[in-house]
Amino acid sequence: MLILFGFASVKIALGFYADPFPQDQALINLAIQGQKLNVNTKATKGLPVRLKIPNIRVDAAIRSVGLTPDGSMGVPKIPSDAAWYMLGPKPGEKGSAVIAGHVNWWYGATGVFARLKALKPGDKIIVQDDQGVSTSFVVRKSHAYGIKEDASDVFLSKDGKSHLNLVTCAGVWDRVSKLYSKRLVIFADKVGN
């Protein structure tokens, strides 16, 4: 089940994927109407490879993901990894970079973002790239998106600054639909923006 949030001529859908069956569901689905988002197709240095969040003891590999055949953002294949949406900005570039992670896993394993809800404004997030360069971000706010809530600010920003948005499932697990009722987004800003 995917819920669409409209804005201008681009619609973004944040999918309510079922973490216990993550291989079958999408976390985020981009439905583009009329125009395309800026796609990061440059083969440049500095691809994100490591995510560190000291306050919640996260030190995880970052996998690059694009879109699945059904137009959904790819998700990590294992619960301990995070997934960077490589069709958007890299962490540290202007715009909103997005990294997704699981909160839990179908066989009971803890997901990389199991403690994401404990982050608070001022907490530090570090992304290391494949050249060994680290970029630091500071949490600005968190928001749990409901079914009909506009989520355009997760992928897009127009302030000319660098942002990092972390996404995972939240809310109540529905045994019938096998989906979570919400998704949590942590909004962070690059240090020295």
C-alpha cells in the first residue's frame, strides 16, 4: 500500500513498508508527473559508504539504491545496513539527501534504525564517503508522517543548503495489512551550512 502526497507537478509517496517482510515492500515510492526530479547521475568521487550516529550507537554500512521496477526506492537487503537514495543528492551536497533503514526484520532481528526515534535536536550524524572524508550533520527535528500528510520536504529543499533526512517505519503494526501506520523522518542539517 502506497500513499501519495502531492505538491506542484511532482508527487512523492512514502510507502509504508512492512519491516518484518522488507524484501517485498518499498519504503519510499516516487511517482513523478509532468517533470523529473534532479537525478544524480554523475560518476564523481565521494559516494557515501558509512553512517555513524553516536547517540544511538549506529555504525553501519551504506548501500546505494535507486528505484525498483515498480518505481519504489530500494531498501537495504539486510537489517544492519542503511540505504542512500542515489538518484538524489549525496550527503553534503546542496539539497536533501535521503537515507533509509529498517526498524526491525522479519525473523526478529533489530534494524539499523531501531533507536532512531531517540534522536533529538542537536544530536550528531556522520556520513563517511569512499574517499575517507566525513561530513557531519546536526539533527534539526523529527516528524512521524501520517497517511495523508504532505511529505514533500523529505526529498526536496529549496534553501540552497545541505540536508540529510533519515527515514524508517514507525507507528502501529497492522497485522491485517502487514504494514506500519507511519514513517519517522529525522531532518538534519550539514554542520557549517
